[in-house]
Amino acid sequence: MTIKALIFDFDGLLMDTETTLLESWRWEWRRHGLQLDPTGFFADHGGDANEARYTALEAAVGRAYDRTSSHALRMAHRAKLNAALEPAPGIVAWLDRAAELGLRLAVASSSPITHVGAMLDQAGLRARFEVLATGEEVPAHKPDPAVYLLALDRLGLPADQAVAFEDTAHGVAAAHACGLRCVAVPNPHADHRRFTAADLLLPSAADLPLDALLARLDRRASRLR
């Protein structure tokens, strides 16, 4: 069927907030004279994974650790890093072309609206999206499909009339779980080998114009029919 909407993940896809997250934690470990081991830092699910990160830092620092202060300082530092972010390469060109083609746009993110909305406002992108579906509105996070189902419900469209865009393997799984085709654009910290289920894998949104991307998806769908 004809594609009528594009549904985008936010963190790591529209803007590289995954790098600022990691860097904020590296900064906080260095503040205590320690070095963060990034192995396993990024969770295999959406939503807030910081509780385990604070627990690990507390264990490393010992009794002198003040979690309240640590959180406040890290978040302030991350806000400074986020303030310098712009849309990821190629994203604005995709959004511009989507508007020309009359495609509807949505965001489906496991993060809360306070984060997603503020960052989209900063980038001047919020008005482009007809629908925002975010983590605090659903009972489970990706790879659960709940936030994608919410976005589709708000769009009033079946899954076969939309395409999802994701930067993580668990995001691809969430999109597929509700019947969406999914284009993967892995974030800088994701293992490309984990994206074998994606309908299309791109190193960057700048690597393929939107028309060519949609044509590839159509050809793939025709082969599978």
C-alpha cells in the first residue's frame, strides 16, 4: 500500500543525544577521579537505564558518593552538551522532502516528552511533526511496540501505510512487532551487525535521498509479495 507517514525514533536518530548521554557519564566518573568502562553502557531497551549506572558509580566511589549532587551536576553538564546539538546529518533533507511529498510525520520515542519536546524545539523541528508519542504515555518501552502503536493510533493509519526509522536494534524490533517496515540508521555506538532484521540499513541519513529510500522499500516489498 502507499506510504502515508514516516515515524521517527528520537534519541540517536534525529539528534545524537546518545553521545551526549555517554559523555555526561564519562565526565561524572572523571569528576571522581575514575574512568568509565563503556562496555554494556547502552541498554537493550528503551527508557531510563540510569539507576544501574548510578549504582555502579556509587560502588566505585564509596561512602563519599552523593547521588543527588551527582545527578544534578551530570544533568547540568549534559544540558550544556545537548545545547550544542543540531539535527543529525541528512535528517532535515528527509523532513523537507517528506513535506514536499505530503507525507505525515510522527515521533515515537521511549524518552519523556519533557526531553523530546525540548530538544525538537531547540532544533526548530517540533512543528514539523503532527504526532509525538513518548515513553511516559505507554506501559512498556522498546522493544515493546506500545509507543509505535500509540503513534499509529494518533495518525489513524494501519502499520502498512507507514515506515519507521530507528537507530537501535531493539527499536527495529519494536517497529516490526506492530507490522511497520523499518529503516535503521545506527547511532555511533550501535553495532551494525545487530541490524540484520532491518528492512534497510544506512550508515547515515545523508547517504540516501528520501525518494530513493522509499523506492528501495517498495522494491523490497514487491520481492517479498
